[in-house]
Amino acid sequence: MPSIRFFNEGVRFSIPHQRKTSSWIKESIKLERQSLGDLNFIFCTDEFLRSVNVDYLNHDFYTDVITFDNSEEGSILSGDIFISIDRVKENALELAIPFETELHRVIIHGVLHLAGYSDKNRNKKALMRKKEDAYLSLWR
């Protein structure tokens, strides 16, 4: 049975409005003409996510989100999305936006990666940002 699950790794964090967030993620996936498989969101520290970045991607830097695609069928989204709560807090402060807004942006960013979007160049990054903004506007 498809599911969205939330976990913590080395950080005390509880996602606000868990049911509402899950419904919003499901709605966003449906609007992308995809289906929900199993999505795991793992909230962690900067150091934990940096070690994941080094160990699995050979990137030695901090990041806010890393997405691992576990999908077996193209239109069914399954994966593990690691999110640094430290980085989300820092981003929110730098951007002068609420923590929850930045958290939702990072959550949907990971989902969009699973849906096939990339942010590897300027045009792709612009499309990704447009999609993030569209889905953030659905949060209610």
C-alpha cells in the first residue's frame, strides 16, 4: 500500500501538520500525473546529510535536501528524501521567510526530483522553482 512516512535521524523534529502535509504531497503528485509509491522523508542534521552527500554522491558540502529514487515503475514515485532541518532553518532566516514555508519548498523539491525534474542548469532550475511556487500556492 502506498505511503508517506516521516522519520528523524539525530534531530528532535516533528513535522507540523503531518496529515495536511501528506495530503498536499499526494495532491501535488497527482497534478504531475504520477502515482504515489512509498515516500520516506528523513529529517536530519547538517552533519548527517553532509555525510550522506560524501558517502553516496562524492560531494563534500552541505545541502538542504538529497533525494534517492527507489521507483521501479516510471509513473509511481518511491524514494527516500533526506532533509537537513539545520539547513532549512538557516535558509528561512537568510530568505526572511517562515521556517514552515521553506520546509515545504524543500519537501516538494525532493518530490519534484522523483517526478523527473532537475536543477542542474539555469533553465531547469527556473522550471523547478516555478513548479515549487505552484505547489506551495496549493498549501491550505
